[in-house]
Amino acid sequence: MSSNRLLLAAIGIGAVAGMRTMTAPAAVAWRDRGSAAARSPCVTSVLAGLAMLELLADKIPTAPDRVETGALAARAASGAWSAAQFAKRGGGPLPGYAAVGAGAAVASAWGFYRLRRAAGRLGIPDLWLGLAEDLLALVMASRVSRAAWNKAGVKVEGIEGINGVRVK
């Protein structure tokens, strides 16, 4: 995989982590079942289950803001881990791509936080905004992880079962 495409994949999966913390690692693990982190079907299933729970928890009005310190740190860690998996498969520099994934996650978290607040001031219900963001995160996670693995020479199929959605 070219370094430019790998960098774009790291940015993309980091952005997904900024939207939904667990969706990025779940998609990466689902795609890369040969990695040490995802060899066990249990690990992949747990990550997918956590991603589904996060999608539900996000709709609760009392859910903490994504930009609170703990939530933001979790998103940065998720983006770093997910981007690092791309670097491992594509031969990129692991620390650099992990930093890119973490940075993209933080930027995405703040960007979508502000976007949702602005849209809410326009009267758009938060539930609809959350559902639209869920869909965007799922589609991006599928597309980015598929592109990264295809370019790295890893044969992949469509994601089946992650959050009940099949995306090719």
C-alpha cells in the first residue's frame, strides 16, 4: 500500500474513532482476523458488541459529551490502535500512524461535537443527528478498512454482523 493511501486510511479510521469510539477497532478487527488482536472470534465479537452498545448509549440524553477528558482520551486511544493496525499490515511507521489516528480522532470528536450542537440549535432533533452520525461512522469504517486491507494485499469480504449492518 502506498504511504499516501495508508496515511489517508489512518486519518479515516481515526475520524471514525472520533465519531464512535468502538466502531473503529471493531471494523479493523473484523477485517483483519489474522492479526494477533483479532485471532480469537471472541475478541472480534466483544469489540462488535461494545460498538453496538455504544451506538445505543449515544442516544441516551444523559450520556457524557464526547469531548470530556475521559471520552476524548478513549477516542484518541481507539484511533491510535486502529491506525496502528493499518501501519502493521501496510508497512508504515507504527508510532507515526498511531499519532495520526489519535489526532484524527480528537479532531473528528471536536468537529462532530460542534456540528451536532450547531444542528441542534437549528432545531434538528438530536436522535436524528445521532442516527445520521452512526450511519456515517459505519459506512466510513467499512470503506476505510476494506480499502486499507485490499491495498495491503489482504483478501477481505464485506462486514457482516457488525451493528446489524452489511456494508460492502
